[in-house]
Amino acid sequence: MAKHSLETSRLIVLLLMMLICFSDPAVAVADQFSKLQYLKNSLFRRELLSGSSTRNNSHSALQNGLVSLYDVTLYGADPTGRNDSTDAILSALSDAFNKRPGNETLITGVYDLGGAQIYLAGGTYTVSRPLRFPASGAGNVMIHGGTIKASDAFPTDGYLIDLTPPQNGKNGGAYNYEFVTLRDLLLDANFRGGGISITNSLRITIDNCYVTHFTTEGIISRGGHETYIHNSFLGQHITGGGDPGERNFSGTAITLAGNDNAVTDVVIFSAATGILISGQANLLTGVHCYNKATGFGGTGIYLKLPGLTQTRIVNCYMDYTGIVAEDPVQLLVANSFFLGDAYVSLKSVNGVIDGVSIVDNEFSGSNGQIGIVHLDQSKTPFKKIGSILVDRNAARMMKLKSTVARGMARGNGTSWTVDFNPILLLPNRIDHVQYSVRVDNSGLFPVHTLRKATDNTVVVESNVPVSASIYVSVEQGIK
Ligand SMILES: *[C@@H]1O[C@H](CO)[C@@H](O)[C@H](O)[C@H]1NC(C)=O
Ligand SMILES: *[C@@H]1O[C@H](CO)[C@@H](O)[C@H](O)[C@H]1NC(C)=O
Ligand SMILES: *[C@@H]1O[C@H](CO)[C@@H](O)[C@H](O)[C@H]1NC(C)=O
Ligand SMILES: *[C@@H]1O[C@H](CO)[C@@H](O)[C@H](O)[C@H]1NC(C)=O
Ligand SMILES: *[C@@H]1O[C@H](CO)[C@@H](O)[C@H](O)[C@H]1NC(C)=O
């Protein structure tokens, strides 16, 4: 405390000096900046020193001190990755969890660890067992700054970092962990198991992580809510695309089996499935998937929650791999870019589709044969169709599909036909038609009527032969 106030007063004095000096133009500004720089450096150095002076294999100073920086190397973890560091890192974790400054809690049952940091000191650590969080609920803690790699003995069903309490994934409270940050980590599952598992937790941040060599999931979040995954890179195999082994890519980069999570600015560069979602109200934005091409059986984003999807996919980049949504109800796909014949597949499971908007996207393909949106009715047809809007998309070398269309027919006779089958997404369904007739010979006022609006075809007839053009707008999927 005393140290802090000393630094604070030094800072105030310096700021006052600066104020005085800046009001006097004769004093060189550069000099003041160098003084500021000196102060900054001295503060920074002290921080470093407080870490290194305790480097005497006694971490009790840190434990009993004001800081809660648990440098795993002080617990005997081997930053060269040669020796197994499982026990050392777990014991740092355990110390962090046992120190509860103020004995305060965040949400009920979750102790506030006061911003404790498990610091990996830029090393690479080999672990033979999951780094499973202690049973007691805790939060306000961070693991950061290094590489964790699974050894050949690592269990194939394990996760390198596991926020799952040992007892049935529950620790007593409504939520297990809250406000945990995993930052600046490279997680290498060594083709044994997965990267990060989160169970029934609240407000977990994964930021700037690189998760690779997983066989199950890169990251899985089950139950709870508000797992936020930002600025991260996930891939089973390390590749820059066009990998000769792409056909064999397996695993899922991110599984969200819970609600209200967000994946923001994330690249998925290899996995059979990029993101698998089975919870509601999740948000994906700025996600770039090139995990496994559709042609090789891969899926970029799979929404496996038929009947109540509530997912927003915006501003994403689907690169040779698409989106599959089972019985989508409340789904938004907008402002995204689909490259390499990638498309959105709406898959009927119980025949329900409602509240779907696929708008303002760009699609780019190779031969004009692939539709931008598919209805997969191989299991069962869509029977309960509510509102669905597919419109304002731009297709290049792909077949534009839409639920809103305009067309015209011109002729001399009593009947005009516009066939909307090439563009309308839903088969045999026109919910709304509007047409107008323009007669070429202005002397005539024929009687005309809409004869047919089935089979995605509109027919208009007149009582007398006339040379005319008809203009038609149709809409599908309006309740
Ligand atoms: C080693 O750690 C202890 C805390 O238990 C501390 O008192 C001591 O000053 C440290 N020694 C050195 C050389 O930093
Ligand atoms: C690795 O383990 C060996 C044998 O226990 C030990 O001698 C060595 O100091 C350890 N290396 C590190 C960096 O911890
Ligand atoms: C911490 O709080 C719990 C209840 O929230 C209480 O049972 C326990 O005695 C407290 N421990 C300390 C050291 O104050
Ligand atoms: C894919 O896997 C099969 C079966 O394991 C293997 O025979 C084949 O060589 C693999 N292909 C590539 C390109 O790695
Ligand atoms: C339309 O057809 C009728 C009879 O078939 C013909 O008399 C008339 O000139 C035609 N009008 C135009 C504009 O071609």
C-alpha cells in the first residue's frame, strides 16, 4: 500500500512538473518525455524484479504478498517441455484457488480469486493429464503466456485445460466457474483429446489462443453461458490451406452446447466441422472457416438444434465450406462472404422452418451450377413453413436462389406466363403475387386476371387478344 502511494505521489509530482514545463515554451518537451520514460521503465523493472527476486524455489513470498502471480516455473514446471509439468501446474492452480482474498464471492458459490494469474512465463510445458480446475467454484483468474502440450500418455478423451469439476461436472453452485480468462496460449493436444473444455460456467474468455492437433474438440463449452472466444486460431492440422491430407481432417474446432456464447474474429483452418452449435442465442461474427471443403465432406458451421435455432451468423467468411442448419427457427445469416461454391443448407429434420433471414451476402462459385441456398429434404419435406426471407444476395458463378422475385412476360395474345422456378427457393409455393399489365396499343382496355400462381409459375389472362407486357412480383415464406 505504502509503495503504491509513493508511486502515485511520484506520478503526481511528475505530472505537475510537466504541466509547469509545458506552460513554459522554453523548456524542451523531449526532456520531459525522457523523464516520463524513465519513470515508466523504473515501474516496469520493479515489476520484473518482484518476480525474479522470489525465484528461489520458494513461492510463499508471492502467496503471502500482495500479488497473485503464480509463475509455474517456481512450482517446478519445466519450460523446455522435456519433463512432465502436470503436477507443478496443477499445484500452482490449486494455490491460486486456495487463496481467496477477502473471502468474497462473485456469483453464489464462486470465490473471487482477485485477479490471480497462472503465468506460463513463455515456456512450453508437457502434460500427461488434463489441467482440471479444482473442485471449488472460483473466478476472476487467468492462465496466460505459454504453450501447453499433451504427452503421448495423455488420455484421448481428455482436454488440456478442463473447467469441469471432478464430481459430475458440478461443484454445488448454479455455476462452476466465472470470469476465467485463458489468454495468449498455444494448446497442442498432440492428436490426443482436445484443447479446452468448459462446463456449466459463466463469462469465460478465450483470447488469442492457438489450438491444434485435437482429435475431439479444440474448444467445447457445455451448459452455462457467455463463453466468449476471440481472436483465436484453431486447426487440427497446421496448414495454410490446400493441404493434401484435407480429406482426412476430423474433429470439431468449437462446440457450443450452451446459450449466449460468442465467437468473434476466429480462424478455423482445419477440422471436419468448424463450429458445432446446439444451444440458443449464440453469435458468430468475423469467423473465417476453411476447415474442410464441402466437397471432402466438411462443414463450416453446423447448427444442430432443430426447432429453436436462435443463431446469428454475421460478417463471416465461409471458404469452400458452408453452413448447415437443421429445422432452422430464428436464424440470421447476413453480410457474409461465401467462396468456392460454399452455400447454406437448410436441412429438414421434422419439417419445420420459420424466422429465417439469409440476406446481403456475397457468394462466389466456379461454374454456376450450385445454388446459394439449398433445401435438404432428403429425410422429410419441410411441412411447417413460417416466415423465410432469402433476398438481396449477390451470386457470381452460382445459382441465385431467393424467396422474393420479379419477372416479366411480353406477347400478343390472351395469356402470359412467368416461370419463377429457376430462382424461387421453396418448391411450389407462392404466398403473394402482384402484377401489372402494360398494353402496347393504347386504344385497348382489356379485362385481365391472375389465372394461376401454383408450381412457382404465374399466369395472367385477358378477355381479348392484346399485345402487352406483364410485370410480376412474387414472395414466398410470408406468414
Ligand atoms: C526467498 O523467498 C523467501 C520467502 O519465503 C524470501 O524471504 C527470501 O528473501 C527469498 N530469497 C531471495 C534470495 O530472494
Ligand atoms: C527434469 O527432470 C530431471 C530428473 O528429475 C531433473 O534432474 C531436471 O532438473 C529437470 N529439468 C527441469 C528443467 O526441470
Ligand atoms: C469465508 O466465507 C465462508 C462463507 O461464505 C465462511 O464459512 C468461512 O468461514 C469464511 N472464511 C474466512 C477465512 O473468513
Ligand atoms: C487418408 O486416410 C486414409 C486412411 O487412413 C489413408 O489411407 C490415406 O493415405 C490418407 N490420405 C492422406 C492424403 O493423408
Ligand atoms: C397482334 O395480333 C393480332 C392478331 O393476331 C394482329 O392483328 C395484331 O397486329 C398484333 N399486334 C401486334 C402489335 O403485333
